[in-house]
Amino acid sequence: MLVSYNWLRQYVDLSDVVPEELAERLTKAGIEVEQVIKRGAGIKDVVIGYVVEREKHPNADKLSVCQVDLGEGEPVQIVCGAKNVAQGQKVPVAKVGAVLPGNFKIKKAKLRGEVSEGMICSAQELGIDERFVAAEHKEGIMVLPEDAQVGEDAIAYLGLDDTILELSLTPNRSDCLSMLGVAYEVAAILDRDVHLPDINLAESSTRTETEVTVQLDAPDLCPYYVARKITGVKIGPSPMWLQNYLVAAGIRPINNVVDVTNYVMLEYGQPLHAFDASRVKDGRIIVRKARQGEKVATLDDQERTLSEGMLLITDPEKIIAVAGVMGAANSEVTAETTDVILESAYFDSLSIRTTSKMLGLRSEASTRFEKGVDPERVQEACDRAAALLAELAGGIVLSGTAQQKVKDFRRQRVSLHLVKLNNVLGTQFNTGQVTAIFDRLGFDYENLGHEISVEVPTRRSDITIEEDLIEEVARLYGYDNIPTTLPKGRTTPGARTPKQCLRQQIKRYLQGAGLDQVVTYSLTSEQYALWGSWFEEDVEPIKLAMPMSEERSHLRTTLIPSLLEVVQYNKNRKQTDLFLFEIGRTFLTKETHLRELPREKEVVAGVLTGLWQSHPWQHVKVPVDFYVAKGVVEGLLHQLGIQGVQFKAVEREHYHPGRTAEMVIGRERIGFVGQIHPQVQRQLELNEVYAFELDIEQLFNHLPGQVSFDPLPKFPSIQRDLAVVVSKEITAGELLNTIKDAGAPLLKHVHVFDVYTGQGIAAGKQSIAFSLTYFDPERTLTDEEVHQVHQRIVERLAEKWGAVLR
């Protein structure tokens, strides 16, 4: 936002504040001034002259000899090379001794035998950017309006004695995209009053609504639309003061009607648009959504194809504007225009942003609409522009407006608690100090003693919660004035939290087991978000409001698809033996329409594919299989000291139905391990991939409370083997649990060392062999004692599982 210091002085008293000081105070209050630009810096002795006489140079075809009145008595002779110089013009003249941009000094000279005492200047020679110069003045001298006074300072007349403050605004401060918004801010900082423009609107007896009608067919995207009709306008150049302010703000003057709409947009922050009333069919304005494939030629002479849902302004026959972005060429104001319809509206910011982005078309209007305009200024800005058109274009303003309003815009109330304010800022503010700041900001409030209820003006849409009010108090009081204090309380040495220690243990073990840690995006595609979570049922995918791409449009519910993308990326680069893990967060909710923040669940996940071991010299190649992945997980659980984990076969979408198991402790599911479904592997063009995922919160909850150590044994142990034949439906884990229960307390260790099916084993049966270790730390066991316990185990297996000794 470019802010003219001279323009700003119309609203706030800046008589004792220089631009540099104002810039510093704005920056300290949170509105950063990126740079201070001095217009016309270094220019001096340029006045307004009048070309009394112009003759052709006797010795040069392209030069003219002019007699120019500088308001100092006798005219001076100036030789000029511009083609457009003519008698009767008022022009800027650099006198002898004048200095122009670039430290160019004007001296008395003789050109082809003729004396020249000065120079008639072009706009570019005065440092005016070519973008803001009228087409007829780009190739020649600058011709000034008839109201220019001969002999006056041309720099002041052209507004080049101004200073521009370039504001670098954060997206939340859309209120400062207007001169009045900046004026409120400056007035609050300096504790001064804001002088609002006087709107002297004289209306005719004819009513606007008799000649203009407004129809809202998209009230969700345009809840408020105001139109005024002005007749009898005379199109011409704007007065110089208006042109100067527009140029200072970076906008090229066009004609008095268009310039007034731009001027009011800069003043109020409310974009306006003027239609040629004769080119709006029956005076009917229809606000509707575009149909797919509709086309419109905009004011920049480009034909644009519209997408369904874009907001349009139309009449019964044609599109006359892309709402909030740019008008159509078929209804623009031209030199022949006599009647105009003035539009002022409140458009949905997201709709304007989307339309502008899809069309690749940004304008000053769309910039303001997409950040949000003040609904209370819609009518006021329209009245202000109508009054200026009557004054500057000779128009007659019809009384009243044609408008539609389907939404009640209410001011928001936010409460501020004094105790919280002082706790956050470390201050000792009393109620009077706080309410004085709200007075400076122009906020209405109600003092309730323990809290202050503030009615936030609609121009400050950035203030919605108590913390926003705390920020307003802090910045107006001055961040530099807030006391700094050292932290109080007992200090403790830094250390990792228990959960941080757990993460570190997991990371070290998996790295030691040969896995590499990776970090992937928290965002994934809708397809992968629908994989769901192992830890919660009926999880809904969470879509981003404005995703960067379809591949990153949803929050992930599991880490496995992200790890598969890493495997796919590496496989495409000839890396086939991959063992990866990630510690990260998943995002879970059961709400179809998200009303609360999703739950974040931290998990550790891994994928393994390719050869787990490869010893070419010994001709050994061991591919990754289910038991390799299961062994990694079991090793991790053993390292953490977590006991009582059972593996149960499950069937789950996206995973192999015969090679996937979930891990449970009691009734709590802590994770899974298994193979990715072959169909998914084929879709991703991957070899066999095995994966696991564990809930870190559950692991933390089942960590042993206290680690104890047993002394080295003094007495020998006894080992026995046991092979039983059971149904294939019975798992080794279930048998292990029975053996441990039946063999306690003498049975210390048991593990499976063989599983056999085939010849000698009946159909539907399997043989599972266990190695058992018996031990008593206090004495040597006898064979009889071990035999009794061993027999008890056999009986228990037969009773519970129908096991038969092999």
C-alpha cells in the first residue's frame, strides 16, 4: 500500500510530525513501513509557464523557438524540440539554474544560433513514471490544465512535493488498504482525531430504483449490492489534485469518472465500478454465478473463458463484469458516456480470490475484496463517489439507491479481562489506561469492572478473540515500553522428557537393526487418506481448504502410504533393498464436516523390501518376509521391556489377508505387522513390501515402571523339548501362553523352534515344537520335579487345545 503523506494530512493533523518520524512510529506499532519515497527529490526552480508565441526554428526543422511567460515580467525565449509544443499552452518550465532528477542542471545555452533560457519539460524529465503519463503526453512535453496559475511552483502543482510511505502489510490488516484505515491507525498512534470526508450529496427528484433494478441470484457470494445512477456526466480529465493522488498511489489517471471510482476505492478501501448506463439492458443488474465455458472480454482487451461458479455481474443479455475483479469492455465508460450506474458491493472474499487466481487476473479491486472489505462502508463509499461525480463531472445524482441486502452485518463483541492482559504482557495496567487506548482506536466498549466488553468496528475484521485486543493494547502502548523481566523460579538442568526418551530408544534400536529414518509430508492424497487408521474405526479423511495439489490435499491417517511413496521413488532409481522407518503424527477425526481440530496420534512405522541378507561369497540371499518384519518389531518391544504382546491374524483392506497380524496387550491394540496387499504392490509397481506401525502412546503406557535385575544363576537349568499336534487354526502364541501359565514358576523360558505340516501329519493339523527351560534360583531341580511340571503342561495343552504329543 502506497500512502501519500499530503493526502493523509487531510484526515489527521500531521503538522508537527515529519514523514520519517511517522514511518518509524508506524513500524513500531506493527505496521511496517518498507521505505519512505521522496517524490521530486532534488528538483528545484520548476515553474508553470505560458507559451505566448511559438515559431519554427530558422536553422533547424525539428526545433521550435518559444516565448514563454513565467509570471516574472517579460517572456523568456526557450528553444524546444517537442512536436506537441504550441501557442497558448501551460507547461512546466525549468528555469536557468534549475535542477532536474539525476542532478541535471539547466543553463543558458545557444541552440543552432538561438538563445534558450530554460527548458520546457516532459513528464519523464520531471521524474514521473511513464506508466502514469497520458498517452498524448508520452512523446512530448507535459501540457497542464487551464486552471494552472502561471508563475506558480510546478512541483507543488504536480504533487511532486509529496512523500510516499510504502506499507508492507500482513494479510490480516486489510483495513490499512485504504487511506481512512491508515488515518485511523495514525490517529490512534498519535492520539488525535480522524477527520472524515464531508459528503455533500445533492440528489434530484427522480429515484434510482425507478431506472435501475438489482437481482441477487447468488446471495451466498454477494449478500449486499448497492447501485446509484448519475446522469448528464461530462467525460474529461480529472483535476490535477485528483490525478496527483492517484499517481502517488500507483494508479494511472484515465478520466474523471473512472478516476473518481479509483480515488474512493483508495480512500475507503471499497472498490467501485462505473457502468455506461446506456449499455446496461433495461437498467437491470443481475448478480449470478457463471456457467462452465462462458466467455467475456474484459477491460484489458483479453477474452477470458469462465469456470462454473465464478461470480458475475450481468444484464438480461450479457456479462458486464467479473464481480470484484474487472469490468467487461462492453459496458465501459467512454468519451461518449453521459449516464453511469455506480456499483458498490460486498462480495465473498474466497470467491473473489478463487476467480482471480483461476483467471490469472489481479487488480486493485480484487486485492481488497479477497482480503475482506468493510460492509459498513459499502453505502457510504457509493454516496461519496456520487457526490464527487456531481462535482467533477457535472453529473446529476438520482435520489436513493437500488440495492439488495440479504445479510445483517453485526459488529462483533470481544471481552478483555484485565488480569489476563497483565499476565500476558507482564504489566500493571489499570482499567483507565486500557480504555484510553480503546478510545484512541475508536472502539466502543462497556466497562464491566472485571472485564471490558469491546464492540469491534467492522473495519477491523482482524480482531476476533481476546488475544487480538491484548495485541492492540501492547502495540499502542508501545512494545519498547513494556518492561523486561528475568524469569523467576527454580531452575533445573535440561533433560529429555520420558516420551522424548522413548522416541530416542525407538530410533536407536531401529537404526541399529538396519533401518534408515525418513521424514515425509503430513499431507497426502484423498486415496491414501481413505486407508484409515489401525487404531480407530470409522475415521473420516480430513481435506485442506486450499490444498497445494491433489497429491497433498488431505491430512494423513497412517504413515504407511507415505513410506510406500519413498520406496517407489527409490525403486525407480534402481534401489531395491530398502528398510525404512518414520516417527510422525497422524490426524484422525470421525466428523464428516470438521468442527473441532483433529486428534493427533504419534506413531512409528516402517517398511521393508528386497534382500534382508546378501552374502554372495557364501551364496546366501535372504529376502524380507513376514517373520523378518515381525522379528524387527519383537526386538523393539523386547528392547523397550514391553511384555504380554500377542500377535493375532487379521484381514484388513490394503494388506495381505494371510500375512498380516495385529498386536494387542489384553484388549488394547498397539499396532500391526504384515505384507502390503499384492494388488496394491502391482499398482505401485513394487516387489513384496512388509510394513509395521505402532502407537507410541500405547508403547509409553506399557513401559515397565521399574527395571529390576536378577543375579547370575548359581544352579544349573534343565531343558526339555515338546512337540504337539494341533489344529491349524490354533496359533503358536496361544499355545505359548498356556505353556507359560501351566509351567510357572519353574518354567523360565520357552520358544518355538519348529512348525511342520506334511507327511505323517493329518490334514488340517500341524506339529509345533517348543524348547522349554526349567530353573530354580535357590536349588538344583530334580528330574522328578521337572517331569511333574512337564506333564502338567502336556495335560493342560490337551485339555484346552486338544493337543496330542507327537
